[in-house]
Amino acid sequence: MADEQKQQISSIFNMHGYSLREQIGEGGYGFVFKAENNANGQECAIKILPFPNDENDRNAKYPKRELEILKRPKNELWTENIVRYYGSWQSHIENTPFLCIQMELCLANLEHYIYDIVGSDVIKVSTPKQLWAHVFPQILNGLNAIHQIGWVHRDIHPGNILVANPQPQQITEIVVKIADFGLSREIGSIFKASLVLTVDPEMPELTPNVGHKLFRAPELATKNYDYKVDLFSAGIVLYFLSRYLPTKSQWPDEIKELRNGNRGPQHLSHKDEVLANLIDRLMKEKPDKRPTADMALKYIQGESKNLTEKEFLVRKKGHETYYRCTTPDASLESLKTAIQEHSHIAIQADAQTLEHETTNRNRNVNVGITSDKDARDIFASAERDGEKVSIVVTVNEPK
């Protein structure tokens, strides 16, 4: 960026109560600066994105989407593993409209932290905790929060995962945060439009071939995919956290070998069955064979012994929004427990009445779920017909 532009940006920051300190990032969608609040001295990052006035300009959607997801109410999207949003404003730089987004200042992205700050030997460290075992659950936690509100990130890679400031002194002090939501997309409406796994002619088409090429899921070559693309990318990030390479310049070729099936458990720095199994499952070519973020997190934490939990969609009666849930088995009790534990539903198990949403002769019908047999039949039928299981939950009236 030219000095004249930086001077203009500095003046704009001062008008909004901030002092520009230094440029700390630059990408295809804009620039990131370190700044200081003139009132309280708090440091933050300010991201500057081109913001066309023409809503039909395809470049206008990226800053809008980033702002939309960052501004979600904290009770909807709040976890320490997503970068914090502070505020935003619009400005003009050399007569070009820009959006300025104030957010939490972090130390570095994951790649820069490992290779340029602490050194790649951190990958091989075993005590007090292996790097992947501490960092990857945080990434899954962030993804789970994003997916629960019906969004998909579409650009998960080490450059978009930030290590929080200040600099941690050991592995167990590292806190990571998912950032850069310019390519994110709300897909909740897709599930409301169609509960069918196969391509539906009325299903909205998504943009193909978005995000970092090396980390893209196979189905991103098409216009029909869902949040499981983030899990494939996360699988490559997990490999990145557990495979020692002396220099980061080796990674493009290494990822190509991984994607071609030429890498396995013997290449990992730690011989761990959970680690090897998780990489394998996350990188399955078929999305329905990959675990959800929640399933993968429970697997790492030892709360689940497998990665084959069943997935279903659920909504409260009278509401349109569907949420994703997983259950270890197709029993009625497990369904109710999963619904009770979902942060956006949280209806006590003994207060639930469940119905299966389905179609009969092109008509929507709801069928009561009152036994384990009902639940097993629903999942078996959905798997046979290539459909998603959709459940409506009603709160029982007190007797």
C-alpha cells in the first residue's frame, strides 16, 4: 500500500478515535492494520475491505457477509474460538468506498505462528500436551458454533485461524480463533427448502471453487454442497498440526501428496489412533462419511468411541429455523437428550413431544415418534431413500 494511502487511512482512523500503528496483513479482499483506541489505549485490528455502492457488484457480498456473521448476537454465535467483533464504519479512500471492521487483535495466523515465531519443532512436542490435541478441539468448537446457526465458512486453512494475543509461553496457553468470513455463506435456508440429500432442482446453487485451492473439499467443484466442506478442510489443518516439516515452503507439495492418498499415519509426528482415525474420516471424499464438528470434538475428548453418530435436523414447532443435532444411536431417549443439549433448543427431555417431518404423495405430514422402533425406522428409511431426518419438537403443556 502506498504511503499516500496509509496517510489517508491514518486520518480516517483518527476521525473515528483510533491511531494507526502498523499494517499487519494484506490479502485478496483488503488490508489489516494494528490500531489503538485513543480513549482507553486498547489495541485492536481494523480490517479495510472494498465496499462497492452497487449492491449488484459481486464484490459487495464479501464484506457484507463478513460483517453479517461477526455482528450476530452473542447468544447466537459466541465462543472464544471466533474472533471478536467491536464495530464498523464506512469511509472513502481516494474516492473508493471501503468498509472498516474493528475486531480483536491477534498475534499471528497459525502458519506464521508455527514457522516464523515459535519454530516448526513445536509440532513434535509431546508435553505437557501435543499441539494438535490442544489446538484442534478449539477449531472444532468454532466450526460447531458457525454450523449451528446455519452458516458455512468455506475457507478454512491455517491462514484464517489466528493465535490470540499476547504471545503464549507454552502449548497449553495457545488460544486460536477462526477469522476471515468474507467467503462464508448462510445455508440454513437450503435445508428449509429441501431436506433431500440428493440434488433438488429448487435448491439454491452455491458458488463453486471458492476458498484456498489446496484445502477445498472435492464437492466444492460443484454448486451443491453443505457445511461438511469445512470438515474436509479441517482434516487437512489437523494434518498440518501433526506432521513435522522443517519449512513451510514444503507444504503445498505435501498437501498434494496427502490428497492423492500418499500420506498415512506413518508420516505423523505422533503415533495416536484417535489422531489417525480423525484425519482419515474428516478427509473422506463423500461428505456424508465425514463427522460433524460436534462429533469430532466428542471423539477427541473421549465422550464418543466412534465417528459414526447419526445426524438429524430439528426445529421447534411454530418456528422455521432448523438446527443440526447428532445422536450416538437411533433410540428415542438419545434423540431427546441431543435436543435437550442443543444450545438453541434446550427443551427438557421429559417435556418433549417429537414428530417426524416427511412427505406423502407430495404432501407434508408429521408422524409421531413415541418409541425406539419409530426412531430406528425413521433413520433406516432416510438412509435408504437418501433423505435427511427432520424432527419437530413441541413443548408439552404442564399437567
